[in-house]
Amino acid sequence: MTVLLFGMVLALLLPILVVCRRTDVWHRLAAFASVSTKVAMLMLVVSVVRDDWMVGVVGVIVLCVGNGAVMLLANLLRGVDP
């Protein structure tokens, strides 16, 4: 189980590298949405391991609501940029 958690944490580093390298707002917001998805999935795995359903509920809310708002903001900013 620790190998799975370690792999998930390593997968979090890839979008963070994209944020550091790119200057385009669209790419940065997409990378932040990817980080949000991966953190929510990590929360779900931890909630199953710990048998704590409250952490799982928070992970599901972040997974359902958080990414939609970030991607809507990214589309709005893409339309504003010339």
C-alpha cells in the first residue's frame, strides 16, 4: 500500500513541473486542475486505508466541484486573452 501512495505522490510532481516551466495561463490552470484531481484521489485512497469516511466525503466533494470551477475559470481567461 505504501508503494501506491508513494507512486501517487510522485504523480503529483509532474503537473507541478508544468506549472514551473510554462508561462501560459491556460496550461497553468490545467496543471492546477490535474493537481486537484490527484489530491482528491489520494484523499480517497487514504480514507479507504484509514477507514475514515469523512475524509472520503471531502475527497469526493473536491473531485466533483473543484475541477469544474478551475476549468471554467481557465476557459474564461482564455477568452479574455488576445
